[in-house]
Amino acid sequence: MYRIAQQHTRRPMLAFLIQEHHLTRLKAIEIRAKQVAKSEGLMYLQADRPPGEAKGGTAIVIPLDMIECKPKETKEEAYRRVEASLSTTPDGRMVSVTTLVNGSEITLTSIYAPVYPPDRAAFFTRIASRLTKSHLIGMDANCVFNPAIDVSRPDGTTKPPDTAGTAELHSALADNDLTDIARETLGNLPYYTHTKVLRGGVDVTQKRIDHIHTPNLDAITWRFTPHPPDILPYQTYGHNMQQVDLIPIKDTRGRDLPFISEDIFDDPQFNTTVAQKIYDLLNEIDPEDGEWGEAWERIKAEIRDLCLQRTTEKRKEKDEEAESIRKTIEIAKSWALSSTNAANATLVANVRALEQKLREHTTRRRSLHDMLEKEAYQNGQKHDASTAAFHRQWTPKNSAQWVTNLIRRDWSDPSNPQPTQHGPQEEKRHTHIAEAFTSYYRPLYAEKPPLRTGTDHDGNPGACSQGGGLKESLGRWAGLESCSQ
């Protein structure tokens, strides 16, 4: 507890997830585990090792100053809320507790899978129903996901990799859209979390059997740290510590492109206003000064703003009309219910007509995201049926479209980017992210006129180095001898 508290002082942590603490309930009481943790400014929550087991047990440690309060909630109330959310399994192999991160609920979970392979599949199947899309899991899985990149053995070793239970674990994670953050970050690079020294003390076997799986939450991103400083080092405590950095996004979210409703052009008066605006702008142009290009851009910008303004006004008018219809429907229904006579057919028909009109007024317009989502779904139906396991490796880190940092380069030559001469090589300021994107896309889409001079494929000056067009240039590049003038 002291080491965790000291590390939190140096670098704040959301939680510390522990597997194999070996403490039974009575032993934890005897050593005053919860009281010691609280004296260090920590909350300690434990799933007990069963008395009949030789080892095991899982736990979660949360620094008290990392417990977020709900609106109008005191620190003590928040502490009790988190403590009351504790959930454990009788075998002590799983402990969960729910807390807030950046306003979103996250269920912190520590899991210790069985060492004995035949027990593992049933264990993962059993805990699958306890997992949700908001779970953040730290796990000693005791099995190898991908033997090709998750195992390193001495030359000549033929022992089969232990993959028992991986199919069931994959399925549980995919069903809840939880990301294997190490693989998300490292791709197929080898990475090991457990080292076993073989007989003789020279050769070692290395495996990746410890994982952190992260949820996809809005305005939160996760970053895996491959080799963090281990505050509970391997020589004493077994496996290497894993670390994932949580990055809450505080910046303002972007929006879809402004929307212009086609309905505004059904109004002749508005169309007359648009036409008059165009004529007024045209009258300000002097054709002899060559201002047509600039005038065209100015007309487009001002007419766009005019249409956006009218779209906003139209939407407000529809909202007000919808509210008026809603109140009329409520009055009509209230009158029908309070009347001693049965509602007549005319009233019923009028209410239904008003409800239909209300539905038309409140139909939500599709955003760019909706259209892309629908198009992607339709295209997906044309493909072969896929499985959750197939899509697992492409699961995004999070559902929000945030860009937290970009590598900066000089893109004057898009085919040969160079380090920037001035400023940092990475852009992390959210107010400058768009500018960093622009420095790439501007030269990419810039006009690139064909070269009027060139060389033959053998390096000699081309016979058509003067004049000629794209066809002749391509012909010389391909080594063709003909040249049309």
C-alpha cells in the first residue's frame, strides 16, 4: 500500500489491479488491509482467496482523491457508493467495482484465470455474463492468445503453447467491445509479461499472458505503456506490471458540416431574396478589373450564410409549431378522458391527424455520421458473414473521433516529407490540430501542372522536350519512340 501511494504521489493513477494476493478474508482482517490502505489515502477492495486453495485472490486499489463525486454528492457519499458497488466471485478469481471517470461509469475489474488448462474455458464462459461494455479489465489470463507472437521458447523446445480458454475469452471480450490495448498499440510486435527461468538457470521461456482490456467510452482514449517502472518488481512478485494511460478529452467536440434544408427553397419570397442578393453583389463588380473569380467566391459564401440562417429560422418555426400541436393533442385527449360521453369519431380522427403531423415535424434529419453508418451497413450485407473474433483486432480504442496528437512534417513534397525546420515535431495542442492537418492536405490537393520538359527512360533529353502534352509525356516516360507534334 505504501508503494502504491508513493507512486500515485509521483504520477496519479486511476486504480491498481492485483491478481494473486493470497489473502483469505480472515487474513485480510488480521493484517488490517483496508485500514492500512485508508491510512495511505487508498481504498482497498478484495475478493478473498478461498481457505481451501493454496493461492489466489484478486483486489482493486483506488486512490481516494481519484473517486469522482456525482452532482451534490459529498466525498464520503461517493466513497460509500463505490464501496457498495463491490462484486466478487466465490472462488476469489474476479472482483469488480464501479466508479466514475470523466463523468462516465467504468467498472474496474481484476481477474485471475485458472492455471490448470481444463478449468479455463468453463471459467471464462462463467464470467462472461458479468462483463459489460463499461468494464476496464486487468487480467492474468494464464493462456496465450497468439502463439506466433506471444510466446518465446529456447531453440529446440517443442512444448505446445497453452491456448486453452482463448476462444471463450475472445468471445466474451468481443461481445462487449473491449479492446486488447497492448495489441491495439503494438500491432504484431512481440511483447511478453511473464518470464520463467528453465532448469540450469540460463534459458528462459517468455509469454504474454497478462492483459489490460479497455472499454470504448466517449471523450476518453487509452494509451498502452510497454515497459513501465514496476513498483512491485518481478524478482519478488512474479509477473511484470502492465500499465495503460487514460487520457480524458476536455476539448470541444467537432460537429457535422452545417446543414441547409431544401425546404427553404419552397418559399418564393426567400427565393426572391436570394436572387436580389446575387444581383446586388453582381452590380458591385467591375468586369474590366478581372474580379469575376473573387466575386464568385464572395457570392457563394454570402448565399451559403443566408441559406444557413434561413434553415435555422425554419427549424425554430417547426419546433414552435410542433410544440403547439403537442399541446393541442394533450388538450383533446384530456377533454376526451374527462367527458362522460365516449369520444366521437371526428375527435379521434382529428387527434390522429395531429399526431401524424407531429411525427412529420419531429422527424430527425440524418447527419453525415448516420449516412456513412447506413452505407457501411448496406455494404457489409454484401460480404460473407463475419464473426466477432474476426473483427476483434480492428476494434477502435474508443467511440469518439478525437485526435490528441499528430506528427508534424514539411509536406511541400507529398512523396518525400521532411522534418519541420521550426517548432516541435509533434503537435499536441488541440487548437493547432486542424492546422497540422492542413499542412498535409494543402500540398496534397494543390494544382500540379504537367511538366513541359522531360527525359527519356534512359536519362537522355526527350525528343519532345518542348511543347507536347500529357499524352506525349506519358509516352516518353514509358519509353515509346513515337512523338506526335
